[in-house]
Amino acid sequence: MESLISERKPKLLVVDDERPITDLIATAISLDGYEVDIANSGIEAINKLDTKNYDLVILDVMMPDFSGNYVLQRMRNNQLDTPVIFLTARDSTEDKIAGLSLGADDYITKPFSLEELSLRIKVILKRYLATETNSKMLSAYDIELNLDTFEVMRQGNLIQLTALEFSLLKYLVIHVNKVVSKSELLEEVWGLDMYSDPNLVETYISYLRKKIDIYEPQVIQTVRGIGYSLREMKNREVNRRVR
């Protein structure tokens, strides 16, 4: 079965400590065809970003626990390049420069127009998703995927994968260092709902490991109780596995 990654709705996260604002934005941009989650605090935003992948984040700056600046800085420190639009009442030039310097892609001040927000979302997503889609090569660590020829190389060795194994590895590479749940993989790679048999994912992860992780370091990691992640195993994890 072909991968459905390119056919899915873009996923957006709206973060603001004022629930009426998040509800208003979520309702409005859902009409544009986006899948929208909301978070009403900095810590809730961090938890969602740690457990789910998003195509764009709309982020308030002034929140009572963790500021939007902190959330964005944490994202960039974790090599998460998801586009971010700051939405804030802080409208000074210094504030805008500070936000953009941290890695924000746009900066909208309150009060704001929903039409303007919608337009800026479309512009950023078009640029971001086009860059992701038009790339002919994907790579993570020493793994290289050629999206034209469907060839996979690791440490200079050609690895033969089935179409479904390739789609699964592609999704893990796109979301390198992120944890992806079994339900997310079922939905995005297989096109199945979250209630489908999770053993299907486990089986194909096992197939991948037998082809990809015959080389060191092993990079397809199980995150117990959550899902899987493509990342190098830390020393503590290595010791735990050896025992």
C-alpha cells in the first residue's frame, strides 16, 4: 500500500493561555482544512510537542508558566524545525526582533485579523511543505533515502526494502529524534485508524530492524508505552540492552 503521508491534513497546534482565543482560532482555521490541537499553557504545549508531530505552531508569548519564547527555544534546541507563528500583545520592535532571532517564522500582534492569520498560515505551510516534498533525498544519521529511485543506503551499503518498509522508514526519518506512536504510524503510513491492530506496526518495525540495524549504531528505538523513534542509542540505553 502506498504511503499516505502527502495526503494527510496539515496538523497545527494553537497555544494560548486564554481558552476563548484558542477556541476561536481553532474553529476558524479548521474551516481551512487543517487538523487542529490546542494547548492552554506552556507545559501543555511542550507535552504535546514531545508526543505528536505538527506542521505549524501558533504560539502566544506571554503565558503564566512557560513563555512562548521558552517553548520555541526548547523546540529549536531539540532540533525541531516546525514553523512557528508568534501571536502576542507585545508589539515593540525589540520584542519582534527577539522572537524572530529565536527562530520564529512570523510575528502577529494582538488584536489580529483571522483572515490575516489564515493567509500567513497558508504562505508558511506552502513554503515549508514544498521544501519537504520537493527534496529528492532524505537522510538521518548515516541513512539515506532516494525518493526518486526508492533506494536506501546505510554506511555505503544498498538496503532492499519493500514499498511499505520504505514508507515506514521515510516517516521515521522525516521525524528523526521524535517519538511517534503506533496509532500515528497506523494512520499516516497505513491509512488505518487508531483502533487497528498495533501488532502490524510491531511486525514491520521488526522487519526494518533486521535490515537497518544490522549496522552500528542501532537507531530504531522502542520508547516503552509510547511508540518508536529514529535516534542513536545513548550509553545508558546501550548498557540496559546489554544486560
